[in-house]
Amino acid sequence: MKKIRTILVVSIAMFFPLLAQAEINKVNVKKVEQDLYQTSDGSYIQTNNCFVDANGSDAVLKFEKYACNNNLRFNAQTICEVIDVVK
């Protein structure tokens, strides 16, 4: 029983970091419509109540599918919640 528990703990410890890694990318975005931004590479970023009028603005995108802390950071004071990214 102790051996099974040890194997389980080690397996979880090895697998967990794979789940916890969000992609962080510098992007150049323009606003397409309310809560929808397009990057220079053609991807679309859906936000929640983001009021930044970006027109070729540089930003940092932190996104991990199904995570609850995804964001698009325009500067230190302007951070928007990201719902989805479609490439």
C-alpha cells in the first residue's frame, strides 16, 4: 500500500508542472470590436469588459486554455481578462 501511494505521489508531482504552464507572449494587437482583439499574426483574443482602444498596441498575453487567470496586459495599470484565444 505504501509503495502504491509513493508511486501515485511521484506521478502527480511529475505531471502537475505540465498543467501549470501558461503561454506568455508579446503581441501587437488592434481592436476589432468590443471585447475582440486581433494580433498581428492573425489570432483573435476574446476579452471580458476590456475598454482599451488598441490600434497596433504592444501588449503581453498570458493564456492557458481552461485557466481562470488569463490576461492581456497593455501596461502596468491596464490589464484585461482573456476568455479565449483563437488562432
